[in-house]
Amino acid sequence: MPTDAPHPQSTDELLHALQENHRRPYGRTRTVTAEELVDAAERFDEPVPLIHALLELQEAYTYGSDPRKSPVVFARLLTLFDEQPDAFDERLRHQLFWRFKWVANALIALPEIPLTSLRQWLGEMRDRYEKAGLGLQPYYGQAYQLAAHVGEDTTLAYELWAARRRTPLSDCEACEIRERALHRADAGDDERALEIWAPVLAGKESCQEEPARSVSYALLPLVRTGRADRARELHLAGYRACRRNAGMAGEVGRHLEFCALTGNEGRGVELLAENRNLFDEVDSPLDLLHFLTGVEVLLSRVEGLGHGELPVAGYAGRAWTVASLRAEVRERGEGLAARFDTRNGTTLHSDHRRERLDRAPLLDALELTLRSRGLDDLAEGASRTDTATGSGTAPAPTAPRTAEALPESVPELILRARELDELGHPDARACWARLRTLVAAPGYTHPDDPAVGPYARLRADLLSDEANRAAERDEFAVAVELQEEAAGLYDEVGAPGDAVLARACGLLAAAEIPAGTPSEGGSEGGSEGGAGKAMADALTGAHAGLVRLHEETPGLAPYIEGRLLRLRASALGLRLQASGDQEHVAPVLAEVERLEAFALRHSIDGQVSGAKLLRAGTYALSGDLPAAVTEADALRERLTEHGPAWHLPRVLGLRGRLQLGLRDASAAYADLTEGLRQAAAWPAEAVDTGRLHGDLAEACMHLGRPDEALTQLTRSAEAELRAEKRTDAFCAYSNAAQLCLDLGRIEDCIALLDSLLTEPDVVAGKVDDRLVAQLRLVRARALHAGEDLKAATAEFVTLAAESAGWEDDPGSHAMIAAETAMLLAESGEFERAGEAAGRALAAHALAPRYEQLSNCLRELARLRAQQQGPDGLDGALAHLATAERIADEARAAGFEPVGRSLESALAYEHGRVNAYVGQYDDALAALEKALALVGEPGPETGGAGEWAECVRLAGIVEGVYLERPAAALTRLDAAVDRLAALGHTDEREPLASLAAQLRDEA
């Protein structure tokens, strides 16, 4: 699989290409490129470039899980060393001797290599080390690893290794800690193993492989010793470090086993799908054995729970169920274990495999992520697979309440559905759903019953119900088509009232299709600013059409006429919502009065409630929140006395939102909590449970309960998924992810977003691309917050490239490009950072983002000065000059920043940049300017922090770098006294500490 990269024409180009390839992630692309670069190096007939190319190729094979080829490459290096030792400088010589260990590990992983050959290689390593005058601790380390692999003389081999002093060629501290901890864990001493592991698990010792490898081994010991919460944290972080990585297939297998043994079988199945590439990409038999054993542990557990027929991801080329994949994996795993045991002359690997498979679950349930889903959920999702695309729809949580028992006979079921539908009862949905299933079944025979009517009538009923569900999901165009089809069938069977009602619902749905949506005979268009007016105009036309339909159809049944009046009032209410025009308030209230009078006259309680609900909403839209609350209170009292009871959750939800508008979060919390309690008595989608949870999350945030808010947001998303409102669900999950990030729950945030972004409809491009981009943006920020700069930068670069095409939203591109520039600069890629900043500035010219661009440019200046010192001063000052121009533009436009003043922030950054490059007088002058711009702090906390930071940095520059401690102390003492007098304790503390330090050093 050759690459398209041009062949290097010089050794300099070759070395540059090697550096570029070294930055790539391990995998086939990096390996193939390394192979090509070795071919190129051979053409130059110079040993050093070839040595570098061979070292890069061996690394690609080693960490790309291709152990068979690593020893071959090393043999060439060893030959070069023997023939031309002078070509190896000290660094290359160190690498050569280091990689003896790589070859030893590669040979262990290949069961076809005889045990005698493994021992011969260790003897070669020892001889070479002794001849070179190198310490033998690394040799004894490899001897111990071979003993542990074979299962013989392990204790003696461990003592010979562990008792020796480390050398420069010893494995890193983190890797040696892992081996010592595993020695204790294999002996059954979990506590001692975890004690040894502590520095690695805490991140104090790390390397390219660690702590990811240690984490995978430590998960079960942590659970067994009662540290389940710590295991959860490490699983989230550790899994992310090894997923889809062929070189860490064994680690992935252990994460799958952890899921299986902690009641997270559903997550395990999801992670298996995410790592399906490992079935075909892992070339190391030992890594494959560990991976397949973990897979089998998971599949055995899933099958044991009764889900053997659940579809799962497996080897490419065929479809797999849990049962069939388990049988395949078992055969392959047993075969691999037997090959190793045959080679080694022991039963260690078969015994270890059996031990893992025989482990009982450690916990019934450990909540690993904010979106934990069970096997029943996955089975439900699989049963709703999209046959057109072959992709499944993500399942939603089980509804808290189902409908009452449905009639057994079809005629009774049809009559019951129509009766409940006339009342607007939520249980009508279950009846229609059951009928839809019966009608779709092969061999359905429609009852010959005059009370039921013809089959066409039932089809019309089902189409109308389906249309109403589509409208609830904002699929208005679909709703229009379904209602028109239903109306035609109603006409055929002589049901004019139902036909009129269907056409009326279609009229309103057509008016709600967003402006700019393509339709027959039309075109895309309309600006965002004109969307509200376009919608209002469409609703005005819809209302006129509804009135006309109503007036032209006499003799309607009261329940149908009541619904027509409700649609008329709703059309005007939606128009008010779209336009915000106060002149549209009175027409809504007039229609509401008409609806309420009719409903009272005919004792239609549901429409009386609907009228009052519309009136309360109209008051709210008009800005009269107290009147809206009064109306909602009256409605609540009426519902308690007269019903219908299923309207209570919506009324309480409205009242809760009104209380939020009145800034009474406690009252809102009480109403929304009661609304959810009442909603539990009804199907969730019928009482808008998702919105109740979402509004309760907002109330929790106002009350300072962010963790509870997070719970409510995830419940909101689950309820929206249950109602098939996927856009609303993803929005709720996006808010939950952002809240996780704000709370510092980085791994929770990333795990949630990873789960969402692998949803089949997201992968298939069925979810709005801007919403998906928002999810990815939050994930990129979380990666950055989690100190994964490389992954965060890559995601930002991709998002910036995509958002460059958003011609309708240049402001978002400006924001994304600005953040991209900052991450590139943090990575030291200042040229690319400047290019990204230039694109951000171009988008900013179309849609100003003063604060974001100012922040970006100041950060670029800081990073240049910090990383490049005096060499970066000119570039840093250029960024600050552009930031100054943006501040001038913002001031001229009357822009008010959310954070600190752009001018004072700029002056502070001038001070910091000059301090980094050693221009201390200029730095102090800039900080004096910043202090003047900020102004003296007052009792309010707003500017005290910025003022104190300027004083602190000025104190450092003056007292330390300019060596004027007396002046600095005068400045600091005055600031400390002032802040203390104003009660700014937190801001005072750093200044007092700095003053004490200066006095100590005086």
C-alpha cells in the first residue's frame, strides 16, 4: 500500500520526512511510510540516514503491533553496528542497545519462536551488554519477563531483577512499577499491587505506554478492594488512551472485561463496536490472545443474560450475533493459548484464560458514564435498525409508565383508540401503536363490523396519528403529507369532519415548516433576520385557512369543532411567538375566549384547559408574567377539580418556567419537581417529560446545584430520545457535556460525547451538521482541558477547516479559527497559528467577534514571548498591535465585553510579554498603564481580581527582576491593606505571600 508522498531527493529531505512520519499515530500509514523511507535511505549509500530510517521503521513495527518484522529490522541495525560502529554516535548507540528489549518482547509474542531461541536471544543480549561495559539490570528484567510469560522460576527471576540497581538502559520508572505491581497482583495481593502502582495511577510516573497499560490491569483490583469510584475514573481516562490502538489490543480487552464484571455489559458492547478494527489489525498473537479473552468474557456475560441473538461487531465480512461471535472467539482464543503453552511447555496461558472466563461479576451495577445503557436498550435499538442504511437507531431509556392493558380483540381496540383520541387521552397513543403493528403484520384481516368501519377509515386514523407524532418531532413536511393522505381516505369513507380536521392540522404544520426549507416550486432562501417575519406571515395565512375550513363545514361534532378552534388559537399564538409583535396579542386572546366559551358550553374539559393554557402562555409572551402565573394557578385549581389530570404536568411546567422568568428559582424548582411527580402517572412523551427535566436543570443551576442539574439534563435527553426527538436530545446532551466541562469532570464529558458521536445516525450524517460540530467543539475543548493537546489541536484544525465553508455563519468560524490558533501556538506551531488567526480575522471582518479575537491575539503574543524569548518579541508585538486595532474597533462600535476591558487586558499582556523577553522597564510601564485603566478596586468583586493580578506581576518585575524590593514592597503592602479593608481576602493572599517572599530574600 504505497503512499502518495514524494520520495526524498536529499538526506536533509529524508530526515525531514522521518520527523514528519514520527509525528503520525502508530498504524498502517506510519508503518508503510517508514518502509518507503528505508527504501529511499538505501539509495543515498550513507549509513547514518539509513540507521535513522531503520530505527523509525522498527518503532513503527513495535508499537503498531507487528512483532514479526521488528527483529528483522533490528538484525540489519546490528549488522550496521558491527560493520560501521563509528556511524553510531552516543544517542544512536543508546537506542540500539535499548532495542534489544524490544526484540526480546517481540519474540515472546510469537508462539512459533522456540523457547530455546528466546533464551539464545537473551544470551546474545547479555554478551553484548557485557562486551560494551553496560549494566545487566535490563537483561535481568527481560529474563524475568520471559519467566513470568512461561510460568517457571518466576520468584527467583524477579529477585535477580528487582534487587539490582537501575541503569540508563533500564525500562522507565513507570514500566518497572507496572511489572513489580503485576508480580504482586499475580500472587493475589491486590492491596500491595495498588500501593506499588500508586505513582503511575496518579500520573506522577508516565511514559508513552503508561499509565494506560497499568490502568487496564488495575481496574479489577481496585473494584475488589472497594475503590469502585476510582476504577470508574481510571476506566474513562485509560480506555480513551488505548481505544482502536492495535498496539494496545490487550488493554482494550481488559476494559471490556471490566465492563462485563461491573454491570456495564451494554457499554462493553458499544466499546466492542468501536474497536472492531482490532479483530483484523492486530498482528501480535500475544496481544490478540489478551484481546480475544477480554471479548469472550464480555460475550459470555451478555449471552448468559439472555441476549445471545443481539447483533454485535466482529470480524469483517459477515454479520455476528453475541452467540456466534463468542463461539468464533472461543475457538481462536483457545487455539492461541494452546500454541503458547505448547511452545513454553506449561499450561499457564490456558489456565490464565480459564481464570478470566470463570470470574464472577464483581458488582451488579457501577455507573460508568452519564449515558449508561443496558442490554435491553441495545436490543431495542437493534430491532429498530434502519433497513435503508443498515444503521441502528440509538435506544432510549425505558418509559417510566406504560398504558393500561389494551383490549384483546381488534374491534374493541379500534373503538377504544377512537374514544381515547376524542378525549385527547395519552393512552390513545398505545392503542394506535398496537393497531399499527397488527395492521402491518402479514395476514391481517380487517374486522367486518359496522361499528368499526372499513379498513380505509382505520388507515386514515393511523396516518393522522403518525402525522401528529411527526409534528411533535418538528418534522412538519412529513406531517403535511400524512395529513393530506389521511384527509383523502376520510373523504372516501364519508367522514367529512375528520377530513376537515386532518386538513386543518396539515395547514398548521405547513406554516411551521422553517423559512428557507426547499419545497416544490420554491427555492432555498431567506436570511435569519427574516425568518421570524416569514413564519409570522405563514401563520397568518394558516389562520385564515383554518377559519375558512371551519366556516365552510357545518354540522361538525363538538369534539372536532373544539379542535378546530384550538388550532385557530394555536396558529395565532405561534404567530405571536414568531413575531414578538404586541399587536398580535389581542387576536390570540380573542380566539382563546372563543375556544373557552365553546368548550364550556359543550363540557369539553380538555379544551377548557387548553384555552386557559394558551391564555397563560400569551400573557407570558406579552411580558405580563404575573398575569400568566395567575392564569396558571386558576387552571391548576380547575384541573384538580375537573381534570383532565394529564394536563397537570404541563401546567406545572409552565408555572415553573414563569417562576424562572420572575427569578424565583426555589418556586420554579418546587413546581417542576411536582410536575415530574405528576408526569410519572402518564406516558412520558404525552406530558413532555423531557422539557420538565430540562427546565428543572435550569432551576438547579440558579440554585447552585450543578450536579443535580447535570442529572436532570441527562434525564431530559433520555426522555427526548424516547419520544424520538433526536435533535432535542442531542441538544440536551450537548448542554450536559458543557456542564461536565465547566465542573471539571473532563473524562465524563469526553465519554459522553464519544458515545454521541458514534451514534449511527450521526455517523450517517442524518443529524444537523452544526449540532454535530457543536458536540465536537465541546469535545475538543475537553481534550484540551484534559491536557491532550495533540488530539485537541487535531480536532480544532478539522473543525476550523469545515467551518470555513459556513458562509451563513462567519462568526462561528471566527471563534473556532481563533481557538485553533491558540492551540497551534501552544504546540509551538506559530506559523500555522498565524495562518489560523488570519482566517479568524477575515471571518471577524464579516461578523465581529471582538472579545474572542482579542483573547486569541493576546494569547498568541504571550506564547511567542514565553516559548521563543527575545526572538519572538517582534511577532508577539505584531499580534498585540492587531489586538489594539480590534480594541479600537470594539470601542467605536460600542461593544461591551463580557470579561475584562479589552484595553486593560492588552496593557497587561504588553507587560507580561516584555517581562518574558527581559524588557523589564517596558514591562513595568505597561503594567502601570494597565492599573490605571482598571482603576482602584471597590467593594464589588468585579475588578478586584484583575487589579490584584496587575499589582502582583508589577511587584515581581519591580522587586525581583529590576531589583527594587523596597519599591515593590511599598506597592504590595498598600495593595494588601486596601484589599483587606474591602474584604477581598482571596485576592489579597497572593500579594501578601509575594511580599513575605521579598522580605525573606532581602
